[in-house]
Amino acid sequence: MIIYLIGFPGSGKITIAKELCNIIDGVIVDNNLFNNIIFDMIDFRKTEVTSEI
């Protein structure tokens, strides 16, 4: 079973995930663990963002 939690920052996703894990004996996979590694490798301050698609 996979349960995917979506919400605004600070809305309690991790809190809910921890409680669910206790109830169903699950595992939390936090996407921030992956995102932070990728974001650390990219220097966004030097990345140009254009409005062209």
C-alpha cells in the first residue's frame, strides 16, 4: 500500500505520516531527502529563468 500526502508547507504532512506509520506499521519516504540532494548540486542563483517555453 502506498499513501501519498500532499499539502502546503507546515500543514502537518509529516505529523500525519508518522501517526499513520504507527497505525499501519509503514515507512515514511520523504521527498525532501531526495530534493535537497539535487538542489544542493544546482546553484539556482546562477540559473537564468526565462518566460519562453
